[in-house]
Amino acid sequence: MAGKLTRWTWFLAATVALVLVFAAYLNPHLAVDLANRVWACF
């Protein structure tokens, strides 16, 4: 039982993290800022 609970906890944490990342990309200013930072490396 504890193994299933641990697995579901990790699954839920990963899902929440992915939702937050995708929600952050809905902000166009963030996407442009990240692209500019990556471009500045070259």
C-alpha cells in the first residue's frame, strides 16, 4: 500500500509541475524573455 501511495504522490507532483510550466508559457512576456536569454548565450 505504501508503494502505491508513494507512486501516486510522485505522479501528482510531476503533474502539478508540468501544469505550472505550461501555464507559465501562456504568458507571452515570459516566453520572449526566455528566448532572449537563450539567444544571448550565442
